[in-house]
Amino acid sequence: MKPRTEKSLELYEIMLRRGYPEPFCDQVTRNLNTDWTAQRMIGYLSHYKKLPMEEVVDEMLAILSDRNRIMQKKELESANAKWNEYLNTERTGKDGRDA
């Protein structure tokens, strides 16, 4: 796993202050180790005083699922752009004129 970001460390501190066990905070922030994912969890936690650990884990998994969907979408968009570029190159020919 990559190192924690500033937001991830902020999430770690917030969770500790709310009384969650240190090993739990450590695992959550190791998984939410980007600013985007950590900020999502910080936003979620801001609506509640203290949630059961199961609900925090459930939200963590939802955030990771969202992140994975976004990453997959970007990969598919990139592949589609390359395919379109290939098709346009084939149709116009290498000299730029229509084939």
C-alpha cells in the first residue's frame, strides 16, 4: 500500500479522538490512503458523533468501490479514445487524406 496522505492522517486523528481503537483506525486509513477517499470518510463521519465500527467499515468499502468504479471508467475512456484514434487514422490514411 502507498503511504498515507495528509487527509488520511487527519482522518486517523479524527477517528482516534472519537474513541475508535488504534488498530482499527490504522486499518481504515491504510485503505483510505488518498486525499479523495479520506475526505469522503471525513465528510461521512462529520454527520455523526460516533458510529459502530461495522458502519464505518461498510462506508469504507462503499468509498473504495466508488473509487474502483471511477478508475475503471477512466481506463475504459482511455482505451476508447485510443480505439477511436486508430479508426480515424485507418479511415483517413497515414497522409491525412480520406482513404
